[in-house]
Amino acid sequence: MSVRIKDIAERVNRSITTVSRALNGYDDVSPETKQLILKTAKEMGYSPNTFAQRLQKQQSDTIGLILPTFSPRFSDPYFSELLAGIGNKAADLGFDLLVSTRSPGPEENETYEKLIDGRRVDGFIVVRTRKQDQRINYLLSRGFPFVAFGRTDDCDRFSYVDEDGYFGMQLIAEYIAGLKHEKIACILPPQDLAFSEKRLAGLQAGLAEFDLTLREEYIREGDLTQKSGYQLGGELLDLPDRPTAIVACNDLMAFGVMSAAQDRGLVVGEDVSITGFDDIPMSEYSYPPLTTVHQPVYQIGGMVCEMLIRQICEEIQDLQQVLLKPELIIRQSCRSYT
Amino acid sequence: MSVRIKDIAERVNRSITTVSRALNGYDDVSPETKQLILKTAKEMGYSPNTFAQRLQKQQSDTIGLILPTFSPRFSDPYFSELLAGIGNKAADLGFDLLVSTRSPGPEENETYEKLIDGRRVDGFIVVRTRKQDQRINYLLSRGFPFVAFGRTDDCDRFSYVDEDGYFGMQLIAEYIAGLKHEKIACILPPQDLAFSEKRLAGLQAGLAEFDLTLREEYIREGDLTQKSGYQLGGELLDLPDRPTAIVACNDLMAFGVMSAAQDRGLVVGEDVSITGFDDIPMSEYSYPPLTTVHQPVYQIGGMVCEMLIRQICEEIQDLQQVLLKPELIIRQSCRSYT
DNA sequence: TTGAAAGCGCTAACAC
DNA sequence: GTGTTAGCGCTTTCAA
């Protein structure tokens, strides 16, 4: 039913080799033959069988992305944007994108293993890196190509793109401290994530410039969802000596905190100041609009993807390590403490 | 470097045929041989070359999903949840998921064509259906397997899962009308989308039960983003004879409308009532929490995926058409008009 | 119960 | 410039 190279060969009375060469643009085919072949191929509606090509070439022209889905309700605007960035770039460069969704854990590792063993992908993009990242260790141990979005505790052995979360939180800290807040609370990402301690450290460093420290009781650890922001923000706000500013380590949690504050009759940006991190589109339309740190997620997706593909094609050998300087986006969720 | 069936064959002194049969669980292999082969395969760390299998079997065990990304900043929590639903189900059933991201238009169609012609996928999941959907017409004309999430103007020729948006909007209408609102505005999805007119019709039908009609000047068409909700909601609120309730056709636009109202010093759920559609997680944490209609997107993703795979495997021949009854989720963004 | 051989559709080394 | 041939790794007839 579908046209093969052989069919074309028979039609033009040439060998399949010649057809193959013409199709692949080799120049050891006479112009006339080439013309003829190209023309008939088009007429017959030929298109190559991808799997035959891949089997022969021993490469899949496919990159893998395994999304860590924490909850069943994996509804994260951040990831859909990242996906678009990766997907569009991959398509531009002629690569397929194979996506798997697994929750972190042993099953996740098996998925990596399976894809490698079945030779189904040429490389991976690893997202949401952990401090000690078994996925990365595994990939490293097998010498399999990958690029990470994010660093780890030990990241001089692989290529990555990351945003400088330390610096980003420093900006937040300076901003909040500049607003004269002193009772500052923080809701951290899960501790095992690589960016968790960097953000905390940045916050502390920024605060230190103003001779401020973060009180132990003001630190909480969330899971990056609105729900946990709501819960932990509530706890913080119910403290006898309530913080006047709450720094959430991502926008989603910040929205949860806002909601908790509003439930308690507090006006966000008046009675309590709240900040986020990521600058997802929603943060421009929350009430009040959220002060946060921007991450160019779409572009990062594109960069990571391109780096990986170049690595696969061996256009680059060296490690590439990119650290982006984030930008503070001031909106209306904070005000000066008086 | 990687183990092939041939290597195992040599090791156990059997033909590759026998090895293949043992590995594939055929029962015309003696138990001992089978044991031996399985054992050595494991020892040698054998795993089959996917592309060789696929070439031979003439099927890809892969389903395709082409996400329509409207804006470069494709940040839609709805889709990440859908993706998780599809992805997890696909993995469970042993299928790969190939994801492409393209903005609607000619390029999008080429992507479908390319994947089919290269025999890279066995079927597609089509999302965000249009009234006249060229993607679906194309797939139908080629007789290529697919299942749609959503209907079209002419949808008795293919399998789909859809939520009954007509009914959903009826619920909204009845709720709003029951709250004594009369000046009710509506922000529709883009007209070319299939669910657009269904939602409008449902709204009108629900209103009609209360002898209410939708005024022409109160109808707007958005693009499903917060931004357009903000813009159009603003227009509506600036009307000399301002509506008292604004029905947005998805949650994201509803958030935009809320933000526009708040910018104008209006209290949402007091001065103006606002509703959404989808019930994305954010709608529970907006200020105020949003009254909306629930869509079980994760489950829908799973259903659609399973239907497609059954269709591919020819376990089902008949068309499957599922229409889900939605549920109204009442939160705090509306109040009785007095 | 096993094996030889053909073939899936393509590429490439080599010879002419 | 073109064709012959082998081979990518696997499955599956067919014959023994």
C-alpha cells in the first residue's frame, strides 16, 4: 500500500541504490537521473519508512522527556510552557519528542532504562533536578547523552541550563528588606530538589545585607502546589507573632498563601506582603498581581533542547553550563512595612 | 556493544529463531531450552531493538499528540493535566507517546502528514477540536486511526470523548439566573472551536428557562487566555449599563475578568458575579475562589488514550462516543443580585 | 522441538 | 554514474 524505494526503482529502471542516493542528495548521480527520480518519488507520494532508516542508521532522531508528575492532578502551567519550548525546537531541528509521565521513584528510573535499552531515544532532557539525582547518576554511569534543566549537588560533570535561583532570591530579599519588613517567612520547595537550598541561601544572603535573619519558626517546606501554599501560609499567618512578609519559592504556592491570607480577612499587599518565583502568566492576573522573579521557561526549553541535539550530533563535545540571571518583577503584592 | 538475539543464540548454541520464540513466549520451545534462553538473555542484559521490531511488525506502538500552541507562551494548566492522563495510560498499555507542539495552521497539518507518512505513529489523539476541523477531515480521508477529545460540526464518523458543554453551561445559567441576575454577559471561546457554540447555546437555553435572553452587547469572544479575559472583561465592565454577572467560558478567562473587575475597585462575588469553566486547580485558590464547571481532564486523557489504543489493536471496531455530564462547582465568586 | 531462509525498508562499502 | 551485495535486528513461514 505504501511506496517503497524499490517501487520507485522499478518505475525508473534504476537500482534501489541509485534511488536512495538521489533521494539523499548524493552528487554521484547524473543530473537527469536525479531529476527523474525526484519527480517520480513525488508523483508516487513516496516517503521513507522512518523505522527502516533508524534501524539502519542506528539512531533514533528522538529525544526523551520524562515529566515527573507528583500528583495525579498534574496541572502545572510551568511545564506546559517548558514543553512547548522543547517541542518546537525539537521539531525545528528534525527530532521527535518522546514524552513520558511518571511520578518520581523507582518506576521513573525504569522508564529511563527502558528507553535507553530499547534504543528508542538518542538523549534525554532531565527536568526538576534533585540534589542527589539518581536519574542523572544513572545517565552518567551509562554515558548516555542528556542535558539538565537545573543543577545538582555535583554538577560539573554534565551540561545544564539553570536560572540563578540564589541571585533571584537575593533580589527578593533585598526588595522585601528594602520595604522595611523584618518578620519575613519563607515557604521552601521540597528539600530534595536542587533549587531548594539555593533559593534559601540566596534569601538568607540578601537578608544578611540588611542584618536580617530568617527565624526558624518562619520557615516551612511545601510541595510547590497551591494547596500546600494555602496550608503552610495559613500556619504562618496563625502564628502568635505573625510574619509581615511571606516569600514563597514558586508562584503556585504564593497563590495558595494569598488565598490563606484572604480567608483570614487580610488584604494582600497591605496587611501582608507576598512574593513568588517563576512569573507564570497567572501571576499577572492574580489579585493582587504577584511580585515575583521571572524565568524564561519557553526559551530555556529551547536552549536545553538545542544543546542536547548538538551534543547528540557531536557538534559540541565540551560541557555546556549556562546560568541565567533572573529579573525581579515588581507588581502589587507587597508594600512597605510601617 | 549491545546484545542482540544472535549473541544469545551463539551462547546457548541454538538458532536465532529458537531464541526469538523463547523470548516471545511461544510454547513450541522445550521448557529447558526456554529456561536457558531466558536466563542467559537476562544475564547478558538483552533487550530488543525497538526499531527492528517495529520495522518487522509494521507498527510503531506509538500514539501521536499534536498540541495546538496558540501563543509562544503556551502555559495552560489544562493541557499539562491532559498530557499526564494520556501519558500515564499510554505507558500502562505499552505505547509510546510522541508529542509535537505546533500552532494551528498549515504547518500543523504537515506535522500530521509527516508522522503518518513516515509511519511513526499508529494513531492520533486530536484535542481542542474545531467546528470544521481540517485535521479530522484529513485523518478521516486517509482512514487513519484517531480519537478526539471534543466534537465537531459533523462528528458521527469518528470516536470521541467530550464533556457536555451545553449541559454545563445550562447549569451555570440556571445558577446565575436563580441568583436573580438579569444583566448577564458572556465571554466566548474563539468561534472556530467546536465547544464555543455549544456553550453559548447551553447558556441561552438555561437562561430561557427563566425568560432571560443574552443581550448582543454583552457577548464577547476571547482567546481563552487570562489576558483576553482581562481585556474583554474590562470592556464589559466599562459599559454604561454594566452587567452584574459575567460568564466566562473557561477558568483562565474568568481570572482575567476578575482581575479587570478588581482593577476597577469592584469586589468579585459582591459587586459582580463571575463564573468559569474547567475547574483547574487554580480556581480553588483564586480570590475569591471561582464558581465553575468541573471537567475531569486527567480521566478524559486516560479514556481517550485507551479508546485509541483499543481501536488500533482492533479490539473495538465500532465508533465510541462518550459524552460526560459535568458538575457545577459552587464557590464564592457569585452572589445573589438584589 | 528446532533451524534455514526470507523479508521488513533502508543505507553504504565496494566493484565496475 | 550505476549496480551488486551485505547488513541493520528482528519475526515468521516452511521444512525437517
